[in-house]
Amino acid sequence: MASDTHAQTVAYVRDTMIPEAEPPAMESGAIKWLRENLFSSTLNAVLTVLSILAIYWAVTHTVEWLVFGIWDAGSLSECREIRDMRIAEGIWPEGRNVACWAVLSDRWNQLLFGFYPQDLYWRPVAALVVFFIGVAPILFDSVPRKLFYFTALAPFICYWLLWGGTIWGPIFVALGFVLAWAVIRFGQGIVGPLAATIAAFVVPILYWIFVVGPLAGAVGAVAPIGIEFVESNDFGGFMLAFIIGITGIVMSFPLGILLALGRQSDLFIINKTCVIFIEVIRGVPLIVWLFTASLLLNYFLPPGTNFDLLLRVIIMVTFFASAYMAEVIRGGLAALPRGQYEGADSLGLDYWQSMQLIILPQALKISIPGIVNTFIGLFKDTTLVVFVGLSDPIGFTNLIRATTDWNGIYWELFIFVGALFFVCCFAMSRYSQYLERKLATDRR
Amino acid sequence: MSTLTDPPPSESFRLSQLIYDTRYRSLTIQVVAFMLIMLGLSWLVSNTVQNLQALGKDIDFGFLGQPAGYDIGQRLVPYDSQATHARAAFVGILNTLLVAVLGCALATVLGVTVGVLRLSKNWIVARLMSVYVEGFRNIPTLLWILLVFAIFSEGLPHPSTFRPDAETGQAESTMLFGSIAMTRQGSFIPRLVYADGAILFVIAIVLALIGIWALRRMAHRRQDATGETMPVLIPSVAILLSALIAANLIISAGSRSNELSLVAVGAEDGMSLAEFSGAAGRIDFCRIRGSGGSFSTQNLLDEREISYRAREFFGDRDSARGLARGECVMIAVPASEAAAFAAELTPELRGDAVAVVLSDTVLEGPAVQVEVPEITESGIARFEGGIPLRNPLIALWLALSLYTSAFIAENVRSGILAVSRGQTEAAFALGLRPNRTMSLVILPQALRVIVPPLISQYLNLTKNSSLALAVGYMDVRSTLGGITINQTGRELEGMLLLGGFYLVTSLIISGAMNVYNQSIKLKER
């Protein structure tokens, strides 16, 4: 045997273990970590030193400015007076430069709520709470499933809380969906599945157009239950960004799925229509679409119609996001192996069943990062509505900077607005990473 | 075998087959969909026609030929307020493309650097780069644009602080490296000005590139044949440099002794420069952008302490037009053509003014000179000469580049991570050194993953440049889609053209991307 001959040729073989020893000082603990992670080569050492210098510079230049900021003043010049006074009194060292956070304590309500009536601030806050409760069962598994009933009601509650007015409008609009469900549930037995499906689209639409208005008016006259009505013109600040962002996200997702399926479809006309829609929307910047909404939409609608600018903007943002969403989901659909489609067919599932049960769950899972990126992009893009005259947070920073009191201030406002956007977008991207980990069933 | 006993399907066509028979169903659905789509479209069109009629408008693109009547500060081609709306739109398109190209270049450099550094084994560098990426991509572009604009237009010193104090001779602010002025009214960087015949530089560069290509090909062939590698980088640089130096020597030989004559409007025959200056007071000099002759003439005027103001024009035709309109009164032209130029110009001039060749001449100077921006000595403090970079351009350029670079960094990172470790190990096993592994094994595979999303980021940057509106940069949206629409009331036509421009740009870029994708696709099976 080879090992035997080997053993014979070796002159010395140790037959006892050497005692265990500590690893060399350079190869253990903090020193090892430093050596491997910070100073592994000359280039790395240089980069480390440069980074530390950069961090030091940034910290020394910002921390003092941030921490000692003045919160209690009526204008920028007052802020500067307070600073100069403190320096003159010797409380602060010479040359200290501080932030003037007073602009936030003075104008926080506009930055968050726009011109929404001050005594009604509880309503947008309540709407946000309702939204989070409604969305909780979608986001997290541990939440009771019963909450889905609340989720279905949440959009109507949110609408009513934000705009106010009579409670009967949202209630009767919501009843339209119940009607659609009833038609599909009970109509199948009477007129067959196809007619029931068509009726489920047509009946509620007719109901919304012709019945809801008079009905809500009549019931409202008998039982006037409602809260104060607030015009969309008074909406502004982060509230507006949230309304546009959340509505856009909620509506663009199903629309995007339909467009993606249409683009994958074998039906020539449906396919080409979806392709043209997606490419045209994606090829033109959102800002051009927003101007189209504000300048041109009235041309395309029946003469005399004039509806809310906020609604028009929401529709445009939704279309825009859904085109991007469609491309992301199409990527997911294309990435699925052909066998999944064939498997679904061989089980005898029809198109919608196979999509719902086999294809979409997998395709959507693959496209989660892209979908969430589109959501984040949409939320950031809500800032563009400032160009068509809606006062979003950036619109208010411009307004505030144009007043005599706060002329010349910019860092403080931009930091506040930027920080709020950052928190929202960063939270979304973290959630998507959590979701990816949770759904990663294919990896062991 | 029950199937055999089944009755054969009846061939007669029933109406319900249109819905329940898969052979016909897709056709039915398509016909219904087509009818619905056409109905919707015709509804939109009829609404539009009715609305236009109600407003008494028609669809007419004739407004493009009318004078625009507004000024554009940032322009790459000659333009003034008498030019047409079409010209204004063209200036806007060029401005959009300018900021897009500048932005893509800077974003790529930043993005690749950050993406590679984020993968660095250096803990602190990797963390810093994560902060960079997360910070830039989670905050709206518009906010970055406004912030950069605010910093540049409110945080930087006023041009007047660059002017030396009368008593102390010291200026409050100084220029970077003595040649870059950053002020709240814009930044000014040095400009290279060329003597006539600078086209030779272009020819030299093209020839050098052909030479380099031939050299690389030869090196490749030799390596294939013999296995020996040839140094390529240093010879390539040498070829390029020697071509440029040769071109410089050739042009300079002519231009250093090339005499320019000054043609002045309103001078008398045989007047010298000093006499003309005495007669006319302050001279409006037609400076041609990037021309060495104009630069040398200005130096002469400075030297002789003649009072003048420079008006800038794009090339000969534009400056001749400026002379005819009386925007400037003196220009430098080659001595041999001066008399003919003056004779041709005279009938174009207003009234009975005459263009005359002055007796002084100027030497054109070396092939390449550096024009450094300078603060005006009297009057309103502003910088003259050099390349002016207005704050809107800088804000848009920097903000879009920083924002997009965060996304590009992520693409680069994922592209490099997409190449499996086994590739590196296999390359090492073959005995390739780390830098060759990178250039021959990792990069070609990573590029396949990186390039498509990179190009779509370029597309996004181009589309985001329409945010120029926020800082008053005159891009195509602000000219064609902004002022032109407001002035003519042609919303429908203007938005159609604007949308068309963006759509065509996107389709061209994505078409090119598809061709590229096809060409690099893995050839399997």
C-alpha cells in the first residue's frame, strides 16, 4: 500500500499532540479584523485613511451645525441675531454656525398638511392609521386574516376621512362592488358564466353612473350624516405626496399585471395595444404626462367636463407607474421556465386559473425587487406634481423660501423633506428584502 | 373504447361556438377588443374635435415658423429672439442632449467607481459607498437638483468679490488654480481657442486612432501566431501625442506669421486702430467663439489699453450678421480676404455706414491658446472669456449625475456579483494574473449583465433632464413645451411634438440596446 511505503520512508513521525496555543496576536481578535478589513494592502490602507478623513471632515462640519440648531425664532434674521448674541455673550465659541430649525417649528403644518384646516388635522392622521391597519394583513402573515374585511373597506373610509362630506356617497359607491360580487355569485346559475361576468362589469358601472348620485342625495336629505367637506385645493405637503403615492401604488399594481399579461398574450390586437401603450407611456417623461393632464385632458373629454386636477394627476401617475410595472412583471413572466406554463395546461386549468394559481405567484415573487423599485420611484416622482401647481412638500419649500421671513434658507428645509422621503423609501426597500427572504422557498 | 362509439362531431356551425370553441374564441375576443378600442379612440377624437371647435382652434403647426420672441441664455448654436419657434425648439433639444451627454459621462464614472468600491474588502469604504447609494437613490431627484442649485446660487461668492479692492489690491475671493471662477452667477472655466486650420487636429486624431487600431491588430496577430505579447498601451499613447504635436507644429508654423486685418464699421479709409478708437469711443468687438484670431486681437486691444466690449458669436456667418445688425463694429479677418470682406459687408449695413480695413494688423498666434476667464475691470462685475457654465446647467448636471450614479453603482455591483466565483478560480487555475483575469474573464461576462440596465439608466437620465424646469434651464421642455406653448396657445401641437421627441429618442436608444443585446447574447446550443 502506498501509505505503508510512505510511512517507512518518513524519518520522523510525531506521535503526541502539541499543546494547544493561542493564535498569533496578528491573527486574532481586533487586530486580525483591522488587518483584513482595513489595511490588507497599501491601496486599502490609503483608502481607509482617506475615508476616515472624509468622515471626520463631515462630522466636524455638520454635527455642531445640526445639534446646536435654533428652534425658537420667527425668521432667519432672528435666528442669526440669536446666534450672534450667544456668541457675543461668550456662551458659544467664535464662528460657530448653526442650523435654523425654527423654520420647521414655524411651518411644519404646511410642510405636512398643506392648507388643510388646522382643526381637522386628525382626519388625515386617522386616514393614515386606517391605511396601515388595512394594509397590515397584506404585508405581514402574523396579522389575523379577518382583517381583510377591513382592508376592503379601508379605501372608502380613507376617502371619506380625507375629503369629508356626506357618508352616504362612499357607502353607496362601495355597495357597487357588493353588487358586482352578487351578480357573479348568483347570476352564474341563471344566465351562465360568460353573461354573468359581463354583467358583473356592466351592472355596477350603470349603477355608479345613474343610481349612486340620486340615491345618496335622497338618503342624505333624510339622514344627513357627514363631516366637514374639504376641497382638494387645500391638500398639500406630505399628505398630498402620500395620497398620490399610495393611490398610484395600489392602482398601478393590478393594472400593471393586466398590461404584462396582455403583452405576453398570443392575441395579436391585445398584444399590440398593450405594447403601444407601454412603450408610449415609458418613452415620455412623467413631467410631460403631467402637463398633458393639466393642459390637454380637457380636450379629450366630453365638452363641459371639468374634474379635479388632483384626480387627473393621480390617473396619470397611475398609468405611468403601471407601464413600468408591466415591464417588470413581464420580466418575471419571461423568467419562468416554459414547463410551468405547460404543467398548468396539462392539469386542465384554463387561462385565468393557471395564471392565478401557477404563473403569477411565481412570476410576482421573482419580480419583487423590481416591483418595489417601481413603487419607490413612483413615490419619489410624486414631487413632480409641483410643476402643475399642486403644493407638495417641495412646492412648500419653494413657497417658504420665497417669503421675506425665510428668504435664504435651504439646507434645513431640504434636509427635513429629504429625510422624510428617505425614511419612506428606505422602509419600502427594506420591506422588499424581508419579503424576498420570506418567499425564498426554492433555496435550501 | 368508448371514443369510437361517440358520434362524430357535427360540422354545422353554431353561434355559441364563437364563445365556447377555442378555435374561434380568440378571434371573437380580438374582434370585440378591437371594436372597443376603436370606439374608445373615436370617442376621444370626436371629443377633441368638438372641444377644438368650441374654442375656435384648429390643428396647425404653422406656429413653428413664427418668430419666438424670447431669449435663451444657454445655447450651443446661434439664436436670438427674432429666430423662429422651430429654432428655439432646436436650441432646447441641443440643450437637453448636452446635459444628457454630460450627465451620462459623469454618472458612469461615479457609478462604476462607487459600484466597484462597494464590493471592496475594505470595511469602511464599502460602508461609505452603501451610504452614498442609499442616500442618493432614496431621495427624489428634484430635491437634489434644487439643493445643488441653491448651494451654487446662494452659497457661492458674488462675482464682484473677485474684483481687487481699489486700495489694498486684494480680492475677497480668488479663482481656483487661478483659472476657474465659481460664482453665484455661474462658473467659468478656461477655454482652448484654436487658430484657423484646427481641422488638422481632428485629422491628426483620426489618423492616430487608425494607427493605434493597426498596432493593436498587429499585436493581436503576433500573439496568436507566436504567443509573444507586445506592449500596446505606451506606443498607443506615443502615437496619439506625436500626431497632436505634429499637427500643432504644422498649424503654428502658418498661424504665427499669419496676419489678420481689422475690419471696422464706421471708420474712415486708412484709419489706424488708435484713431478708430478715438473716434468711436468704446469699440464693440465681434469675438468669434473659440477662435485664436479673436483671442489674439483681444490681447492686442488689452495691450494698447483700448476701451472695448466683446460680443460673442458662433462662427463667421453669425458674426457677419451681428455686424450687419450693428451689434458689434469691428472684426478680425485674414489680411488677404479683408478688403473683399469689407466690400461685401458694406451693402448689408444699415444706413450709409461703410466697412473699412484698418491699417493695423494682428498676428494670429500659436495653434492653441488658453483663454482664461477674467473679471471685468470696470462697470458691472462679471466674468468674460472662458467657457461659462451657468448654474442651472451645473445644478442639473451634478444632481442628475449623482442621482443616476447611485443606480449605476448598483447595476455594476450586481453585474460583477453575477459572474460566479468559479470563473475567477478557473482563470487562476489557468495561471492568469489577477488583472488579466479581470480584463479577459470577469469583465466581458459582467458587461453582458451591466450594459442593458446601464443604458436604461442613461434613458432615465435623459428623461429626467426635463426637470430642468425647476432651475430654469432651457431644455426642450422649457422652450418647445413651455414658453412656446404659453405664447402661441398651441398646447396640443406643442405637447405632441415634445412627446414625439422624447418617444423617438427613447425608441432609438432602446432599439440600439436590443441590437447590442442580440450581439452579445450567449450563443447556446
